[in-house]
Amino acid sequence: MDADVRRAADLDVRPGAAVDGRRGAVPAEEAVAAGGETVGEVDGTGVAEVRPIVLRPGDRGPEVTRLQRRLHARHYYFGRINGRYDEQTKFAVWALQKTHGMAVKGAVGPREFAALDRPVRRRPLVSNGGANRVEVNLTRQMLTVYRNRRPVLYAHISSGAEVNYCRNGHCGNAVTPVGDFRVTRRAPGWTTGPLGSMFNSLYFVGGIALHGSSKVPLRPASHGCVRLPLSTSKRLYEIVNIGDPVYVRGKIHRRR
């Protein structure tokens, strides 16, 4: 048996980890603690180097499929399980990163995989809210849906930009109101008005709604509505009913 292989067995190193101090050495317990997905690549000596898997928008394959399934199981992803790191997958990753206080970016690495393995449970915005409710956090630009007091949907959102606007003869201030509301009206599918198109709209105060959009950037950008990714809005429309409470809290961070 090769000396390096014997040492690997003695040290209980995860298959594919170097053990002689060369770059890339990762003992099994450290790799598990990091929470990362890993792959091994054998070099000419018969000892492989552990490389953490990092997934990015545009990637395809079984690892992306696995990521989508894990995001779905944790209530972040509601699109197709198709093995493609597309825009809807990216939005789900953003929601995961926001929930766990990470830098919001497209790449998925060891920290994100660890968060999927050991998810945190954040305090509700409203401690005595309804058993079935929607919470909108303007500060974090996140939406959470509770059913029977348990979170069943997490979503990245884009709320009102808080700027004055005039479009197609309609002028106002793009503000998402803060307060306690209820869903008053539902409009399935696409509807188009003077301020743009909305998908699966759930109105909670006047013409302000939770709705799907093809544009959900990392900044507040709407005229006052709460924009969600299209695939997420489909699920939202299925589980939120007229009369359900909508709690909006926080304030946006303006970019300087």
C-alpha cells in the first residue's frame, strides 16, 4: 500500500483529501464542519485533492438539480427541478443568503450548503400575528409566509423605490406602506395597468399588491407593490387567501 494512502487511512481523511501538508488538505471532520459539497480529483501520486463545489448562474447538471431540490425542501425554490441554474434558482439562493445573513450573490458554496443542512429559524416580525399570515421585511427585502404558525415560503422581494414618479399620466411616490393589512382582492394571471404588468396579484391596501414580476432586482424598484419571482408568486397565490393578514415592517436602505 502506498505510504500516503496508509496515512490517509490512519488519519480518517475523507476520500480525496491530501494528507502530507500539500495545498488542499482537508481532514474529514473539517470538511463536514464546513458544510460544503466536495469532489475529489486524483493526482499522479494516487492522492486526490478536495475541491469544494461552487455553483453559479448558468451552470447545469446533477449538482444543480440537487441544489434545487434542497432549496425546495427548505421552502425557497418553487420553480422547475431542471438542473439549470437559471434566474428563478438565483432568486431562491438570494433568499437563502438573506435569511442566513450572508453576502447576497449568485454563487453557492460551502456556507450555503451548510445553511441548507442546518437552517436557522428567525424570529417572526410579529410575535402575535395570525397563524396564517404574510410578513414583509422591507429592511431585508424578504417575504415570509406562515401557515399554522410555521414558515412555508421564503422569498426575495423588491419593494417600493421611495422616489417620485410620473408614468403614463400617473404620478405619485413609490412607497410600500408599513402597517397591518389584509388581503382584500386576488387577480389571477397577468394584468396590465398604467404602471406595468403584474402576475397573480394579491392586493392588501388600495392598488398595492404582492405580485409576481419578471424584474425583481436586489434593490427596491417598484412603484409601491411588493414584487416576487414569478415561480414563487405561483406558490404564494395557491396558499394565501382573502382575509389573510399582511404585516409590513422595516424601512429600505437607500444607496448613496
